[in-house]
Amino acid sequence: MISAVPHPSQEPPSTAQLNQRAKFRLLVLFQSWISPIIRTGFQNAHEEKQSAFNAAFRYNYRYAITGTAPNFVIDYPNFVYSKGRLSGAYNAEVETTVVAELKFNWAASLGTGIGGPTDMATVVVYNPLKDVFATMANAAPRSALTYTLLLPGDFSGDTVQCYISFVSADGKLASDSLFVAATEVL
């Protein structure tokens, strides 16, 4: 079989192409920081011959990018790093009562009825001002109902975006990730 070698276009990119490239670059850079968590979170939520990262990209490209060209941004409440049938965090909240710490709390309820007390929480915190993630996979079992994440000291005074999800103890099932809150770190 013979195929032609692709050549770069001699035409300048259209505005639509430039916008698509800007969105693509924004999302790839954002997701790349948490790709191991995405690999676990989207392990059962992708099509055959599609990676978990690409499935997350496809979903977030459609639902989690907002703004107008050229000022596209991530819509944090709509960003998802995990999708699955496992029960997610029920009545999740985040507290800031100690300097450079966030306390995640959740109820014992199983919304979908799938899961159990040994499911492990994953917490993700993003600091837009510093463009840095703080994450902890397998942070605490669902039965603990709480987990305190220690943050870098220089996060104090910054507003961060907080998420939580669960993975079954055997690592085979994941829940949808949940945007918990945007909160200021003490």
C-alpha cells in the first residue's frame, strides 16, 4: 500500500482552527498534571482503542472549557477526572480550619448502591494562581468519612478548586469525580 507523506498546509490557519488549537492546548496541559488519576478514573469509561486520557479529554473538551477566543479557561465545576458506576461522594464538603490544610468530609450513603466501606477516596485540589495540583489517591477509605489534605504552605490565602472521587478497593471500579467547592486556604 502506498500513501502520501503529509505536508504542512501553506494556507494560514483559520480563526476556527486557532481557537480549536488554543482549547486543545489548554486542556492537554491541564489534564497532563493528573494523568495517573485520570487513567484510574476513566479506566472503564472509554471506548475500545481509546485511552482513558483521551476519553477524559473528549468529555472535558465538550463540557469543561468556557470563555471566548482567545481567552479560553477551564470551567472548574464542570471538569471531570473520573467517570464510573461506583457510588460517588455523598454530601461532600471541604473545610478550612487549619493553615495550609483542607478537610474533606462525606456521608456514608451509597447513591448508586454500588460500593462499600473499603472504597478509597481520591482528593484533587487545583490552585489556579500557582497552576499547581495537590492530589492524594487512596487517601482514606469511604468508612472514614473524612480526610485532611496537607497543602504546600504557599497555598495560604489562595482560592483553590476541590474535587473528590472513589475507587473500589480492588481498583476495578471508579465513581464520577465531584467538584466539591472553590475555597480559600487559610
